[in-house]
Amino acid sequence: MEYQYPIDYHWSTDEIVDVIAFFESIEKAYEQGIDRDAVMRAYRRFKEIVPSKAEEKTICGEFEEMSGYSSYQTIKKAKNSVSGDRIKMK
């Protein structure tokens, strides 16, 4: 990994850790696959920290630009899946 996660330095340490965990779940979906429920849990926590759609688009856009991994496409696939499914992105 040769990039940094987009974080807001106004977030608490716990919030930063949870946002990083969300981005790690996106990475895992691309690299090896992840349980749908795990990625949705991480996303729900991310949305508690970043409730604004505009801010979510900005942060996730920065992450995609740096990593090549789309949070939007991963969450879309997870939302269209059922509990217990494995999410594997290409």
C-alpha cells in the first residue's frame, strides 16, 4: 500500500480508526473478498462519522483516486446482496 487514507483531523482517534477500518474493508473486498455483513457494518459506522452525502463522495473519491478501489461500487454490490454473501470485487 503506497497511499494514505483520506481522514479529517477533526475526527476523534476512535473515529479515525473506524474510518480506516471501513477503507480496509473496501480493500479486502477487492483483494480477497469479504463477508457482506462485515462491509455493511463498517459502512454504517462510517456513515455515523460522515453523515453528509457530499462529504462521503469527496472522501470516497479521494480514496478511489489514490487506491483504485471504489467504495461506491463495493457498497452498491453489498446492498444488492443478502446477509451471508461474500463480496468480491474485480
